[in-house]
Amino acid sequence: MSEILQNYIRGAWCDSVSGETFDNENPAQRGSVLNRAQASTADDVDAAIGAAADAFKRWSRTPVAERQAVVSRFLDALASAREELARIVSLENGKTINESRGEVDSALLEGRHHLQQMSLFAGDSAPRAEGNVTAWEQFHPLGVVGVISPWNYPMNVMCRKTLPALLTGNTVVFKPASFTPWSAVFMAGLFQKAGGPAGVFNCVTGRGSALGNQLIRDPRVRAISFTGSTEVGRKIQRMAAEDFTRTQLELGGKNALIVLADADLDAAVEATIKAGFGCSGQWCTSTSRVLLVPAIADAYLDKLLARCAAMRVGDPLDESTAMGPVAGPSQFEGIAAAIAKAKEGGATLRFGGVAEDATGYYILPTVFDGVTREMSIFSEEIFGPVLAVSTVRDLDEALAWANDSIYGLSSSIFTNDLAAAMRYVREIEAGMAHVNIHSGFKTPELPFGGWKESGFGLPENGKTGLEFFVERKAVYVKGQESGGRSQ
């Protein structure tokens, strides 16, 4: 019998109120069962919110240094569990073992940044004197925070949201994606090892939107941090508005890579492979559109197709695998349908497509050429290893096409022309602009968030990663003007 994963509520492991579970499938093996997770209901979410609300008063008054100590112990436990957790992520998500190790490393890098940034952030409220009036800005945690994380980066995104929330004195109810409950429960175990007080962090697994809706609509929950599709993000925003619940929404993307005539083509192709096919194209900052000027279009495509042909697609736990399966059946079916639609719409399939007779949910690295702005593949987010390649006249047209999107998350350009690069930086309509770097590159010191329909609310990481989770209070204290001195 497969292991049964439990919820983590009020510092204890427990089954769902209903007693129901659901199967956790390995996407590399159709029909497999890695383990079973709790099919929680609104009752379980209510219990988790109650635990977090009860713990908030004490945790919010805990000195910053003590909160930092808990997070530091968590990060130490995470570092020690790097290999075990990477294997879990690969098994239930499908990304390669090397990509999963990179996810753990990214979570550690970002977590340590937030840990250090919290000391500076707390210091911002130091008093300032002006005449006999002392004034300062004081930060207060919001209360219970709901974290709804995606399956593509199941533990890194959770850390990026949860650690700043805890450091600033909030308590958390974490609802992971149903594709990846194992990594979520494992992370809850690391919080338990870190010695956080009961109820400060709670984890509830389940399928469907019912759990998320319960979390969003409960007036005890004062903020929601969500990563997922724009469609779902829009629904969350509508529900959250009823109670003025604060939202941080990291949503979809259709990220463009521009390649100019003077670009290093080998570097541009390598960046395309990394951002286009890493995590099987299932990251929000993936490159999904490539815009080429005529002078280098054929040479670039020749190099790109040769690299695609050399990629090994297969078992994500094999160290030599370059790309694993997509995350599950619904993801596979959606990508397959998008590929068929692109063919019907007139785009030319140059490489890839659905892997025939595969044991898992495998899509090959897929490249379409001859893509125009009118085609669905140019505008619709596919969230898979599918590239839409277009030829444009020049930088003017490249920028116009790149900005022709409801999304504005990330972008990239390859050129050795400084003037062209700086014009791109000024004019690209995206929250992240990369010059001679792939579109998925980020550092925790800078904000991570999108424009247009790619994001809403204060972005993650940077200073705003902490600022999202606090209320501000301006304090003014006038001193006594008598000559006497208080004893």
C-alpha cells in the first residue's frame, strides 16, 4: 500500500475530516501511484485558518530575531535535505533531477536573502527626531496569510511566499497544487523540524478550487499570495475584493526573445534551449516566442533545430536526461491540443510534437516557424515546450510584436549593440528585461513580477517581497517641553 500523506495543522499531522484521499501520479509513468494525499474539504481549511488565527497574536509579537532563528533552522534543514527533496520534486513534477536540485538551490538563495533583508527592513522603523517631535514608520503584520502555490516550482515558490510572510510576523495556511502534494508535505515536515510554534505554518492538500475558494473568502485571511494562470488569478481578485483581502498574483506569460543581426547566435540558441525547454517549458518566465531579423533567421534556426535533435527526453531521474515529461494528463492534453491548433492555423512544425508510444506524459521540444501575429500560437499561453518562431524586419517591428500581448512578465534580447539594448530596456512592456541572458534568469535582490495580465499587487522578492505582508503606521510623539526631567 502506498504511503498516505497527511495535512499539517496546529503543529500536528492529521487526516482530512472526510477521510478521503487522492492518488499522486508520477508523470513519467502513466497510471502510477507515488503515494496518496488528503482530499481535504472546506472543514479542513477552516481548521487550518483557525489554527493560524490562534497562533497569530503570539507570533506577531515574537521578536524579529526569534522569527529569523526559526527560518534559519528551516533553511538549514532544507539544505541538508537537498538531494531527497530534489528526487521528490522530480518524481511528482517530472522535471529533471538537475533542474530539481537547481530549484532547491534557488529556494535557499532566496530564503537567505529574505532572512538578511528582514534585519534591514525592521531597521527602517527606527525613530527620527524633528524638533521636539519624534516620528517613525512602524510595520505591523497583516494576520493570517493564504499561500496558493503552483506545481511547476512546488517548493521554491512556496518558500518565496511563505518565508517573507513568517519573517514579518504573519501566520500561514499553505494550499499546494494537487499535482505536487508530496513536496509540500515534505516542506511542512521541515518547518516542524525547525521548531516553529504550533499553528504558525499549516499545510492542507486537496483537489479542485473549493479549498482555494474557502481560503480566499474567509474574512480571517488578510492576504492571498498566488502563482498560477491569469484566468484563476482574475477569479481570485474578484473574490478577494469582497473583504478587501490583499492579493499578490503572479500569473501567466508569453515571453519573447529578440535576436538581432549582431547577436552571438550560439549564446542566443543556448538561452532559447534553457528558457524554452527547461522544466519542459512549464515555467512562467519561459521563452515561448522568438523574434528573428532576416539576416540571421536561417542560421539561428539551423543551430536551434540541431540542438533540439540532440536533446535527450526521458526519465527525469537519469542524470543525462535533458527534458522530462510534462506534469500530468491535463497538462499533456492541453499542450497536445495547442500543437494541433498551431498546425491547423498555418504554422510550420519544424521539430517535435507529442512523443508517440511513451510511457509517460512526454512532449518533445517543439519548434514552429512562420508564425504570424494572427495565429493562436503567437498569443495564447501554452505552458509547455513549444516555441513560436517569427521573422521580423528590424528592431522596430520586433518590439511591436513583442509588446503585442496581454502578458508582460519577462523578455530577452540578444545583441552587441548597446543603443539597441538600451532602447529595448526602455520600451519592452514586461516586468523583467534581459540583455544577452535567458528570460528565466532572476536574482532575489530584485522584484519578481509582471505587467499587464501577468501580475497584480506588490511583486515577490526584492524589498517588496517583505512589504506585501505588512501594514504601515506613521507614529508621531511630541516630547514634554517642561524643564524638569522624568525619573
